[in-house]
Amino acid sequence: MGFLYAALVFSFIILLLVNIVWSAYNLYLFAITGIQNLLKGTTFVENVYLSTYLKWILLADGIWWLSFFIFLIQRHKQTKSYINYLQYEPIIDPKICVVIHVYNEEQVIEKVITDFKSQKNVEYIVVIDNHSTDATVEIAKRCGVIVISKDENKGYAHSWVMGQRESLKTDANVIVITDADGTFSAYDIEKMIQYLNNSDMVVGSRMIQVLCEKDNQNNMFLVWGNNFIGRLLQIKFFTFGYISLIPLTDVGCSYRCFRRETLEKIIEKYTYKDGDKPVFGVNDTTIGLFTTTKVLENRLRVVEIPITFKRRIGHSKMRADKKRRAIKFGLQMIWYVIRS
């Protein structure tokens, strides 16, 4: 099914370009010679039949739409399952482990840790330090949390996987993943847990303007790009009745929470079985999207909910707020959705 999806995407791009070129060429002829040179027959059917290229373009378009419809039917059959409908499985006596990924966040790390420690049912906080060169580690240790410091900078995705594995060493039944840049609000955990009673993973969305602090990292490319990639993912998990298993608007959001058993089902998916080598999609750009995809592929339930999003404190390490970088990250995410 992945091959068919990739073929549909690439053939769509080719057909789109062909249709645009053909339309532009005929508009040019119309502007130069008038409509008579475009008409070869007396009816529309005759004009199509007698045309040199139009009949083949329309045939190719028709074949593409038929293939697309067949693809949607197959996806609908795969995603139409009882598990994808309402279930209520409340988490009794929640014990929350918060995993915070850090790299040179001495300006804000203490505030972030303090905010999350103050939340109800937070039993553990695990800080994964990606070899910071400032006082981040020292400050985090003073806050009395578990700190795992790496000997070298192995990237954000490596910290993501390491943090999840460390969280499973605790007896927590809810795992929360977040960043240490001050953009996410600790109090959003409470509403995320409520939705976790009906699902296996809850993902945050930073795309609601009234919940975003002015001058945050979002820009036009991030907002529109996240929505577009979310639509591509919707098609991969399509259902006729509800369009998709998950109507994502923010595929790049890292703030999310899991049931413990959900994380246990996907934790080995990040690397190949014969070692620690990451599989395709486990990189700094697509790690969140990869996680969402693996949860859905394991027939688990995902809900996206609005969260608050604040201005970043300090400098962005990935510089996703820069247009050129945002476009690059967007293309990498599109490639992952198409190829996976």
C-alpha cells in the first residue's frame, strides 16, 4: 500500500504539471489566433476525439482518479474497525513521568522543571541532556530530578528515544514528552490526560491562534506546512465516514502523552532489531511524525487537541522559525509520509 500511495503522489504531481502546461499553451493559442483554431469538431466529444493531446490527458486523469478511489476503498477497509470508535478506559490512579529534552537551556530549564513538578500526579521528571555546554545540567540536578547527560551531541531524535526508554524504567502509567524551551505549558497536562481516557496517545496542536502567545515561533510556512502534511497523513489513514483516523493540524508538535502500554508497543520500532541503528524516519525532523505513524499502524487510537503555545525563551537550536529551514523540514516530512 505504501508503494501505491507513493505512485499516486508522484503521478499526481506529473499530471498536474502536464495539465497546467497544456492549459497555458491553449490559452496562448487563444490569445494569438482566437478560439477557432482550438476547435476541430462541432461538439465537445468530437473536439476531444480529434485533439492531439487532450484525449490522452483526460484518459490519464481518469485512470489516476480511478486508482485514487481504489486506494481510498482499501484504506477504508483497513481502518474500519471497532477499535477506532468510542471507548472509555479511565486511567485509575495516574502516575505521570515527564520526559524533557534539553540542550543549552540554562535560561529556562529551572522554570520548566518547576512548572511540571507542580502538576498533579507528576511522580517523575526525566531530563535528557544532549551534551549541553552551559549550566543546564547543573541547574537540572539542583531541581532534584533524574538527569541523563550524554557524552556527545547525538541529536534530538536520539534524546527522544532515550527519554522514552528511561521513562519505562519507572512505574509510571502515563508518559509525557515535552521540550525545555518554555513554549509549552505544564498545566495542559490536565486536559491531555482527560482525552487519554478515550485514546492511547494525545498529541498537542499549536495551531489555534487564540491559544498562542504573540511573537511565538509559528510562521506562515510552519502553519500551512503542518496542515498540508497532516492532510497527506489523513489520506494514508482514510475512512469515508470521518475522513481519517486522525485529522492532524500540527504534525511537528512534540508535546504529547502516552499510556504506558502504548509506548511499550512501539518502543522497539525506532531501531533495527539487530542493534541501535535508527530506522527510516527516526531523525531530528520527523521523529514526532514517525511516532504518530507507528501508533496508528499498531491500530492504536490517537487524538489531537489544542494546547497553548508561548514565545520561546533563548535561541532555537533547530531554527525551525527561519523560512528556509522550515521549508527544508517540511520537504523532509513530506518525503517521510510518501515513502513510509
